[in-house]
Amino acid sequence: RLLADPERRDELRERGVRQAATWPTEDETVAQVLSIYDELTQPTPLL
């Protein structure tokens, strides 16, 4: 159906670009992963 509907293709493409613009960048993703690794590898004091 999309092959026969260029307007719908354009709409979906534009929506996809807008959605992708809200995703974190590669650098932001790496920083978040490293932050979580740091948090998980901190020594926990024994009570």
C-alpha cells in the first residue's frame, strides 16, 4: 500500500525523523551505560 501512496510515505518518514530526534545521541547513550556500570560496581559496605 505504501508503494502506491507517496503522501503516506512522506508522512511516515517525517514522523520517523521527528521521533528519532528525541532519542539520545550515541555519546549520551555511552555516558548513561558507563554511569550505570559505575553505580553497579561500587563496593557496598557490609552492615
